[in-house]
Amino acid sequence: MNLYTSLIAQCAHKKSITTLKAVHTHILKSGSLFSFFGHKLIDSYIKCGIIAEARKLFDELPNRHIVTWNSMISSHVSRGKTKEAIELYNNMLFEGVLPDAYTFSAIFKAFAEVGVLSHGQKAHALALVLGFEVSDGFVATAIVD
């Protein structure tokens, strides 16, 4: 398992897309803990700039961790795909995954870019309910921006 982890990290670092896809294929064929490596593969695909492949893999994962949701949401926002980011955020909430400070930071930017104040206000209310903003400078800064 450490071999896969190291290979995936090296592929992301060197932006070696061909090798990353080969490692991905090998993991699938070997039946190795796909959900464990899936999160690492998604992160590496994002770092290599292959968001479509990251999204495809993300959609196949049975269990998605908040870190993976955040990676997908923020990568879409940073590439100007704000509608897709908002869709991901809504899906995350629908699946019962609670946002964290990183989620709010990214999604506030997405709402601001598409000009949907009402959605931003709802996210702000949720942030308050979850105890963010006042106690979390990261979220407070995102709201101001």
C-alpha cells in the first residue's frame, strides 16, 4: 500500500499523467482498497489539472470524505466552474456531509462569482449554526472577500 501511496504522490508532484493513469488502472485491476486510494488519486488528478478525470473517479467513490469534497469544490471554483462547484456543494449537503471552514471559504467565492446572494446568505446561516465565522478567521475572511 505504501508503494501505491508513494507512486500516486510522485505522479502528482511530477504531473505525470500517463503514469498516474497506469497506477490507477493497476489499483483497479488488483482490487486494492479502491476507496482508500480513490481519494489520493482524485487529489493527484486535480494537481495534474485533469478535473474531468477527478470528477469521474469522485462520482464512483462509495464513501467521500469532506477533504475530497473540498478538493473537488475548490478546484472547480479556482478554474471558474462555479456552477459545478455549487452543484457539488448541494450534493454534499444532500448526502449529509457537513461543510467545514475550507468548504465555506470556497463556496462563498462561488456564490459571489455567480451573484446568488440568497444562496450565500443560506451558507452564511449554516456557517453560524455550525459555529464558524466569529471563531474562525478563515471563514470570516472568505465572507468579506
